[in-house]
Amino acid sequence: MQSSKTKFNLISGLAMTKGVESLKRHAHNLKGIFAEAQMLDAIIKKNDPLIYEFYDLGVEEKPGNLAYGTSIVYPGVVGKEFYMTKGHFHTVLDTAEVYFCLSGHGLMLMENPEGETEIQELTAGEAVLVPGRYAHRSINISDSEPLVTFFTFAADAGHDYGTIEQKGFRKLVLRTGKETYEVVDNPHWKSL
Ligand SMILES: [Fe+2]
């Protein structure tokens, strides 16, 4: 029987199990993701901060298995955009995912290939179901706290990052003030 067990710190989201390391995405890993490319370049030159990290615990990708882990998006902005994850579709498009917010204040931005967009706010104790067919991106709208979520999804779903890398999301979420935002059309979105 294959089994695994990982303990997480429920505030920081970091794994406390020896040998379990996160995957880290610094500013330089996110070229093409933020709308204001020059702002991102300036941030990379300055100190190339850690934007987010998450865990891939290596659960075997077979039907019936559940992959799980935590995601931590740090506070900050690139121009008017909050720090956020790249976002992805699942390779098996019709695969749902659950995110449970452990701490912080953020948004789950979702869109399907037909162009329908949905945004759910996340605060500690709230769960969001990302339906099948929806690309999803976590956005931290706090100025000070990391956005920490626990996620789980069918382990054979796979990740399609390429579609979002090429096209972007149809909507941008822009900071308008302390923990406030507006949603606008992405001028760089490509229909391909
Ligand atoms: Fe996902």
C-alpha cells in the first residue's frame, strides 16, 4: 500500500515534515505573467523576491488518488497587480479542485475556455470549489499577510500551464487601495 503523511504549519502553510520541500516561484520565474513587464523586470533587478511557493508531494498520478498540498502567495504588487500564481487549467480539463483558506485574504480567479469568469474571495476558514473546466489563479490582496491555502484535486488531473502562459487570463485584478481591487479586461489577452 502506498501512503504518505505530511504535516503543515496552519499559519505559514509550510510543511513541517522532514525532507518535504516546496517549489518556489521568484519574480524571474513569472515573466509574461504580469501585465506590467517593465515593473517586473525592475523588481527582478532589485531583489528578485519570492512571489509564491507550493508543494507537489508526488502522489502517484493515477485514477482514485488525491493530490494535496499548500500554496503560499506572499504580499506585494507588480505595478497595479497583486502578487499571484501563474494559474493553470488541468490537463484533464473537467477536473475540479478544492482550495481551503488557512490564513490571509485573497481571491480565486477562474475562467473556462468559453470565457466565463468567476472570482471568489478567500479568508481564513473559507473553502472554494474550482469547478472542472476552469483555469484558476490565487491572488493575494493583503498588503501584509501571506495568502495560505490548502488544496486537493484528483491526482491524475495533470497541469496545463502553457495555455495561460500563451494567452493570459481574460481579466486582470488591479489594486485600488488597501485590500480593494477592480477587475478589468486584460488588454494583452490573446484568443489564439
Ligand atoms: Fe489546479
